[in-house]
Amino acid sequence: MPFLLFLLERYRENSQKIYLFMLAPAVFVLLVSTHFQYSFYILVFVCFYWIFRHKNKELANGTGRFIYPFLFIFLGLGLASIQLIPAIELFKYANLNAESSSFIFNSFLLPLNHFVTVLIPNYFGNPATYNYWGVSDYIETAVYIGIIPCLFALLSILKIKEKRNSSLIKFYLFILVFTVLISIKWPFTTWVYGLNIPFLSIGVPTRIFFITTFSLAVLSGFGYEYWYMQKIIRKNLLIMLFIFISFVALIFLVTVLNLNASCPEFVTNCRITSLRNTLLELLGFASVFILIMVYLLFKFGKRKYNVIPLIIIFIVYVLGFYNSYKFLPFSPRETFFPKNDLIEAVKQISGNTRVFGMGSANITTNFATSFHFYDPQYTYPIYIKRYGELVSFANTGVFPPPLLRSDVEIVKDATLSSVMEFRRNRLMSLLNVNYLIFKKDEIPVSFTKEKIAWENDKWYIVQRTQSLPHAYLVNKLEIVKEEDKELNLLFNSSFDLNTTAVVEQKILGIPQLKEVDKGSMAIIKEYRENNVLIETHSSADSFLVLSDNFYPGWKAYVDGKEVPIYRTNYTFRGVKIPHGVHVVNFVYNPVSFKIGVLLSITFVLLYGLVIFILIKKRFLYPRSDSPR
């Protein structure tokens, strides 16, 4: 964002088109490397900034010069088509929507007292030291800039009276107030986030804080410059210092008076934590306050006192470095990927089948991905909606299935009712969950009837014999178009998953597949993220089911010839297989990616054409005030 603003400012000042040309690749890099919500906020902010700056200065060439930046921002969007088109397709099949995100706003719209962390970042503790007791999530609600920069941001208000940069100060003050108001809990934000505005109504509202802190940082720079250039009237400076110190003293007083107040159960000394972190920031502030007064009162015009501004910057840097380390702590790699007997056993035993942990042996979502084995649960806001519905229906038996915003999790309780136990076992069969992990002190080995695949003194792994293979052949198809009926059929005890699959459309020429002999089989020869190679053996035409999610972009080839993929068993893939021995290859080769590539190439050519036209125009029609 600062780089985009820099390009706009340089173009505004001297009209050099090189800065204009750099906008498109900068927007491209932004879109392919940044979270979509942040990208959305940045582009809206940058466009709003340019409109404001244009309004506050008469520009040569009028409308054309005003429109050019928007043209190159649009070109940047086009250059990023290679990312945007597949992303739009993913959103179409994902669960992320305003309804599933509604709880986010209850958790992340903040009370006003949270903004004490602008001055004292760890006032409510820190997850790195296991004593965080603030609202919601620490990372998502961080709005720290520091007590010293906030002082200089306050001083920037005094500079509004000056003509130079006064409009910019007003702009950033407006942005500061707006971003705070849009992130606190009050009727206006409840109404705004309920409007189903793209990105705004599905994202965490506090992610806008990076614009809040950026605005504070810019205002702090203006205030620091104003103080450093010794333009502040001493009386006004003292008034601002008094106001700021009074506010900080109030925070300290409230902290001291609440030392004996109750704390959350998980952080018993929360008030001491607040006091300790407040004193740390006050120590830095007191040092800077003394330096400011020395610079103000004692021969500040002499060169030997010019070191004081540098000392202030150093103190700000030290405090910022300390707090940034707590915000993003670093740990040795081995603490994240430890060698563990259980993990090594799972990786060795499971192959391309899936694993599930019961009770306290449950595998945390996305953990398996780090260690390269397969778990049917995961956390990602843009998960495939159909898969989430299948899992949720197994958990609840309710239609439409209630969906979480980011998590797809199977009920992990070791003991369930017979009905829930049946649905969970049914789901695990569908998902090819071949292995279960148990903790011995929770569920002793003697309780299991399954084959023990591995064990040590704390854990054991059993192999499920009733699970369906990852890829298998069936001899019958049921055509069910209604979602609720399809789910109910799949979880009906009379429905045989081993011989029958459910599809949503009639397969041309095959009203009912013939019986398949017991010797039919499907063998996975190669299993990768974008490619699955399967060898099939059958004496009659059959239907291959692969228990991986159906998604546009997957292509299926039988002996090199492309065949259609049918959505099977609500969310999986299936293809028709002729009798005999065949090689089936599933390849992820999405049309959306190809369209994105073509559009990106088109916009590269268009980008080059626009640059050529603008450069040619400059030489053919030079400005009258240009040097000759």
C-alpha cells in the first residue's frame, strides 16, 4: 500500500509516466500475494486517496490525468486474472457467505476499551506468554503503534493550521476515525455487516486495522516533523502534552484500581500482567517526554542537541522490535515438526488412506497436511460446501446441514448414541478412513474389536475392516437429484455402499449396470495432488468411485480417452468403466486457469499497447511547458 501511494504521489507531483506504468505490476503483485480481504481494502483505500488528492489540487490535462491511474489499476486487475478467475470459481463452490460468517462479527466487533492496545499492545497479555485475556483473537485484533508515535500523531493536529499538508492530515484523521468506528460494536456496524457486501460481510472486520495503524503512523510522521522543525508554539505543545499525559495517567490509574478485580479462569494474574506491560510502555514514554522537554527548553537550536531526535527514534525502534517479536514469536523448526513415534507410524501405515483420532487422540485440523498424511478434517474458510454438508449431516442428521464458517470436523467423542455412531461409521466408510487412533488411558485396547495395526505405551492404531477402498468399483447406480434424499439414502442402513453408488443424473445408455464379479478391483498406482492413476479390472461394465471431492477442473481419461466425471455419493467423483483391464487417469487441469492465463496474456499485451500509445503521444504532442 505505501508503494502504491508513493507511485500516485510521484505521478501527481511531476507527471512522469514511469510511476503510472508501475501501478499495474504493483497491483498484480498485490493480488497474487496478499489475502483477498486485505487486497480489497488496499485498492479501495488507494482509489479513495487518489480521488481526494485530485480534488485538492488542480491538475494539468484535467480529466485524462485523473483517469489514468484508474486505468492502470484496472490493467493490474487484468494481469492478475491467472489468480482471480480460479479464485472466483472456488468461491462459487465454497461455503463462505454472510450467513456462515455472522458469528465473526459477534466475536470481532470490539468494545472501546480494546483500543488501549493502540498505546499498550500487551495490556491484555499475549499468547506467546500464555496470558492473553482480551477479546477474540490476539493476531486479528492487534492495532498497536506505540505510545510514543501516538503522542506525535496527536501533535499533528496542531499542524492543520498550516497550509502545507493540512488536507492530508485531515484525510488521515478521517480514515483513522472511520476505521475505528467500523470495527467497534454498535448498531451501525451491525447494520453494515449485514448488507452482504462482498469481502466486507464475510471477512474479519478488524482486518481493517492495518489501515488504522498506517494512518496513525503517517500522522505520527507529520507530528514528529512539526516538533523537529521547532514550529510548534510552546504553549500549544504543553497543552497537548498535558492532554496526552492525563489520558495515559488515567489508564495507569484504572489499571492500579482494578488490581484486585476478577480475572478469567485461565489467566489468574491478568491484572498484574496489565500493570507490568503498562509500566514497560510508560518507561519508554517517560524517557521520550524528558528528551522532548530538553529539546524544547534548553538550547535546542544547537547542533549537539540534534542527537535527541535520533535517540527518540531509537527508543521507538527498540519498543517496536520488542513488541513485534511478541506479536510474531520465532521458535526452532524441530518444535513444529518433532519426531514422534505415533506420527511416524501413521505415515508409514496409512499410505493414501485416511486416518481419524478418537477422543483426546483427535488430530487437530490441518495438522496432517504438515506431516504428509491424510485426515478427513480441515480448517479453511473456502472449503468445498458439498463436502462440509456431507460431514455435517453425519454429525447431526439434520437437513439442511448446519455449516461452520471455516471448519470441517467429524464428531470425535469416543462414546455416542447408537444412531450417531452409525452415521459416523457410515461417513468413515464413505471417506475411506482406514485407521483410527486411540489413547490407551481413555479407551483401553481391550475395548476394541478391530485389528491392532500399531501400539506403544500411550497410543494404539486400529485398522477398520468395514471402510470402503479409496477407489472401488460398483455394480449399481441410484439416480437421486434432491440433496436431502441423497443424504438420507447414503445414511440408510439398508443401502449397500459396497455395490451401489448415488449419482445426480442419468448416465446415457446405462439405465442399470450389470453385476460385477467378485474379482473386480481398482488399484491406485499413483496418488498425487493433481494426478491420480488407477488400474481397474472387471468382467463387465462398471462404475468407478473415487472418494475425493468432485470439483470442476478435474478431467478423467480411460486409456487416454477423456470421459465425463459424475458427482457421486453427494460430493465424490465417479466415471463409467468398460469391462476388462483399463488405466484411469484423473488430472486436475481447470478451464478457469486456462481462461485466467489467456486473460493475463491479453492484459499484458494491452498493458504494453497503452504504454506505447502514451509514450508516442508524449513525443507527438509534447506539452507546451516541456523543455525544448
